[in-house]
Amino acid sequence: MKKTIYFSLLALMAVFLSSCATVTHKPALKPSLASESFPIEKIPLEIARNNAIHTVAPGETLLRVSKMYDVPAEDIARKNNLGSSSQLKEGQRLVIPNAAPIKPIISLYTSRKWKYIIIHHSATDDGDSLDFNKLHKRKGWKGVGYDFVIDNGTRGKQDGQIETSPRWIKQQDGAHCNASGMNFKGIGICLVGNFSKEKVSEKQMESLVYLVNILRKHYKISEDYIMGHGQVRGAKTECPGKYFPWDEFRKKLKNDDRGL
């Protein structure tokens, strides 16, 4: 009886060990470059919708544009005869059917790289991400140097419209503030306008506060590390302009809770 039990146990152990030997463990997945989220408000059902004309900015995809206007990507592709590839070109004009009012798409990434937020002005009366992309390429840079551009209502953009650049989408180093190495650790936000001779528009300020609060919360950036280009050690510029309303900005930053 004991021998029978003994040999039975040996047989069971053999089966168990052989089954363990055949188990293969999948290698751990590498962490993805980015985990995107889109912190935009839900579009109310009763909101007025109309056809809109959209000029494709650097880095924009059909999916991103569809989210900006709350319109299915396939509807935009069909309306514009985009075909199966649905590839968009910079400067391409799209008809957006039954579009909701445009909303910003702010992608957030898993990264410990970003420690500062640097605010700029374009020092121009008009412009947008597409303009700056062309200008910066002529300087030998790899496209628009900022991570975000906040428009002032020129070039067909809305006042306060937030544009996300390819640098941010690809999480590349900036080309907006070489002083103190900020291109490698500072998020660059450019407001279109010249604030050495004019004021920031109300809608631009509202968008700036909203964007900065979202970014500083996600990347745990201290308010002391939110500064203008000219406030960076080693920078020799008055950017974002001598009339930039710092007191108003910091007050609104504390009182605004949409991004927090």
C-alpha cells in the first residue's frame, strides 16, 4: 500500500514538474512613450452645430481634428474625399460637417522630463502654428519651436484657440529658450501678439490659465517654475513683453480650477 502511494506521488510530481517546465512567461511590455488623455469638456447635446472650415496645422491628424470638433473621423473623410489613407497635409483646408464649437485637445504624457513652463509672445501682430512652423524651418530648426501656441484671432483662428505642436505630440526637445537649458526641461507656450505694445486678450488669458493649470497639475510643476522667457536666468529678452499682466495671470491661476 505504501509503495503504491509512493509511486502515485512520484507520478503526480512528474506531471506537475513537466507542466511547469512548459510554461512560458511573456516579457514585460516596454512602457509606451505616451499615455494620452483629452481633458476637454463634453459637448452639450443642444449646442449649435454648423459646417466649419479648418486649416490643418502641423502635427494634426484626422483623429485629432475629429475630436476638436466632435465629429466622427469617417464623416470628415467622406466630406473631403480623403480616401482610404486619410493622410492630412499641413495647410490643407477641410470642411468639417455638422461641427461643434472647436475645443482644445491637450495630450498628457507619462514623463519626468518637464520641470518648468516658459511663457512667450510671438512679438508679431498675427500668426499661428503653421506660420511659426514655416518661419522656424527657415531658421534651420525642426519646425515650430514651441509646444503650444495660443492664437489671437488672426489667420482664421479663434481668439484663444490652443494649438498643440508636433514637438509636444512627439515629446521632443523644444526650440524656444536656450537659456538655462530650458529647451530640454521647459514646456514652451507662445501667445500670438506683441505684448510690449499691446495687451493680452481676455480669451488668450483664459486659455493660458486653463492650459497651464492642466500641465502643472499633471507634471507637478511648482508655481515658482512657471515663468516668462525673459525671467529665465541667462535669457536676454523682455519676452513675453513688458505689458504681460503677471499679477493678473498668477491670481487667475490660483482661482481657476478647470484644469485641476
